[in-house]
Amino acid sequence: MSPRFSFRPAVEADFEPLLVIRVDVMREHLERVFRYEPARARRIFRGHFDEGGMRAIEVAGVLAGCVRFARADDCYRLDSLYLARIHHNTGPGAAVVAPLLAEADAARLPVRLEVLRGSKADRFWERHGFVALGADAIETRYERPTP
């Protein structure tokens, strides 16, 4: 049984702790594709953080990660799903995604995201109904069609 989680809007005080989680989770994957550089990691996350739709994820009342889920014209965009390593492979990832997908289903919109190629995340997203739309040298684009 996975720990209970909750969403809340991310606030500015969350930026630094969430950046630490993002870097911890993504650094080895970004280094694999020669894309890790601290200032770049900060700049990209800052952009996602400031775009709106960023939700802090708390597990048992403690900040455990984040996800950005925002409506676009013809879909929902999901990005910046980062959970502290202690929560990997313990269930919160699937539990976090379920209400987001339900929200998109209620709006009858597909969900789109991008994943670093060769990532373990590919299997996670495929288990949740996402299909690959295409890829470049670095990322695979996925969509979960409207049910």
C-alpha cells in the first residue's frame, strides 16, 4: 500500500526544495545524453515552475515532489513529475497520475508529455495508456488519447 499523498499549489518557497528533488532524480539521465548543466537545469525548471499549473506533492504531509499539469488549447500538458527517490517504486507515482488522467478524461482531452529516450519512465507511461507519437535524439513524445 502506497502512502497517502495530496496536491497543493506550489508556492515560491517550494522552488529550491523541488529543484533539489529534480536534480537528484534527473541528473544521471541528463548526463547520459550530455544535457546536464546546473544553470540549465535551474533555468528549465524555473520556466516550468513559473508557467502555472505546478502542483506540490506531499506524502504524509511532507513535500515529496511536484507535477505540472496544465490545460492547453487541445490537450493537457503533463511535465515536471518528480518524486523524491524514497518514493520511487512504492506506488505514489501511479497514485499521483490517476487523478490527473481522470481530470483530462472529464474534459475529454488527451494528455501529452515528453520523456528522455531510454528512460525507465517509458514503461511507466505506457502502462498508463500513453502511446509514442515520435522522438528526436533526446526525447520521446507521448500522448494518452481521449478514452
